[in-house]
Amino acid sequence: MDRKKAIAAILAIILLVAGVIAWSTWRKQVTRQQQEETRSAIARQHRNAKPKPAITSQQAAEYKQTAIQFEKTSREWGTDPQTAVSDTNAGQDTNTVLNRLRTPATMNPATLDTVSSIKRDKDTGPDAPSPYCDGTQPTVCAMTPTMLDYWRNQAWILGARMDGTPDTTINDDGTIDIKGRMKVVIWGDTQDAPAYQSDDGTWWNFTPVTGYVSYADTLTIGADGRVSRRVENLDTDFLIDPWYETWDSNPMGSTSRLTGRAQASIPLKGGVPSLGMNHDPNVGVVKNLNVMQGGQWARIFSEHSERMQQSEGDNSY
């Protein structure tokens, strides 16, 4: 009798365990099926749902305008290239033209701050300390304290202006891709500039270089409506990025890389002036054209008979 009871108990346990296993297997299958159905339903919702825009159409228009204004304000500076090579300069008094076209001695970030909250590093921008202010040349540092001062002693004319309206794209995350190009102007000084002398006057060849430099950025607009972050997609130097780049590259040494590079040939009235610039002997200066050419010079030649031609200019360095 005891043996029969023991066998019955064992069989009962076996049946119980088998039942538990069967129930567990069935439950896993049901759960897996429910999970798959849930995932399928979510996937259908995602496929059928329209993507939610990161910003409204009105915000997109405002963001584009802010992006364009940021690029214009952060990149335009110095002398206007179009003014520098204008035909209206031809035949005018030398001092009048050169003083009008001189790179300004100061730059004010106030306008930039209205469209940008990006922090500027103390070693970047026009007000960064000049190379003379490393503690070894206090006298020269006092005369040339900033990088703007330094480069005004290397080149009489530097500047950039936006060329046309840049292309803008609003990304899904609300950032803005913007790309365009800047027109730039560079003129060092009167080194080796040729002159034309007639019986009734003297003219010399003013030859500023112009060209184009491209830029491409991805901008983020902050809660205050200003640009809070910029990712540069093209490397540029301070000539078209004066506030956020270091002023440690010589723009006169790379004019051959300018897109659409051109060098004007403009006759200015008077002898070749000595500008009295305090050049760094280690900085190369863009060369002036030694040929007087173009329509403006043709007019001078036709109206004023040549007495002599000479090469003058500031060659003191």
C-alpha cells in the first residue's frame, strides 16, 4: 500500500511539473506574440504619421534671415572691394583716394553681438595682442598693440564684403546650413609701383587685388534668437572671418588661390607716395603690376604726352 501511494505521489509530481512547463511555454509564446503585435502597431503608426517639423515655417524664415545677417555681420569688414577698384578712382588725387580706401583703424563688435552669442576667444579677432606684445618689445607693442594694428602696417588695404545672397537650408533638427562667398580686396603698398610722367603731370599705377573666398557653415539659433553655435564646413582665415579666427596668416601670401583673382590697373594723380608703414620684414607683400594697362591708362596716354617712365615706390624694406 505504501508503495502504491509513493508511486502515485511521484506521478502527481511529474504531471504537475509537466503542466507548469507546458503553461510556461504557452505563456512565453503568447507574450512574444503580443510583443510582436505591439511592435508592428508602433511601426505602422510611425509609417503613417507625418513627421513633426522641428520649427514652424515662420520660424524657418526668421532663422534664415538671422543666419544671413550673422554671416554678413561676422564676415564683412575693412575696405569695400568694389569701392577700391571703382573706375571713379582713376585720375583722382593720390592722397584723396588712399585715405578714403585705408583699412579702418578700429572694429566694433556691437552689431555682431545683436545676432551672435558665440563667445570670442581673447587670442582671436582684431583686438588680440600683436606679435610684438610677447613681453620682449614693449616699445613696439605700445605702438602696435593689436593684430589689427599689426596688419594695417603690412597692408594699406584689406577688406571683405558679401557677394550676393547665400544659400540656406533648414535641417530637420532646426540647424541651418548656409554657404556663399565673400569678395575680398588686398593691397600692400607702393613697392615697385611704376609711374608715368608727362609734361603736365605724373600718374602712378594703383593695383589692388580682388577675388572671392567661399564659406560654408552649420548654425544653431539659440532661445534668444541669436546664433549660439557655428560649425565651419570650410576652412577660412581672418580675411573673411575676422572675429572668430586668429590673425596669424598672411593674406598677401595666398592671393593666387583666390577664385576669380583680378588685379586692377588704376592711374592715380601725383607721384608714387611713400606711405611710411612699419613693415615686418618677415611678411611678404603682394606685388604691384609693373604694366600700366586698361582703358583708364589708355585715356591718360592719349591725353598726356609721355616725358619719361620711371619705377618708384617705397622700397625701404
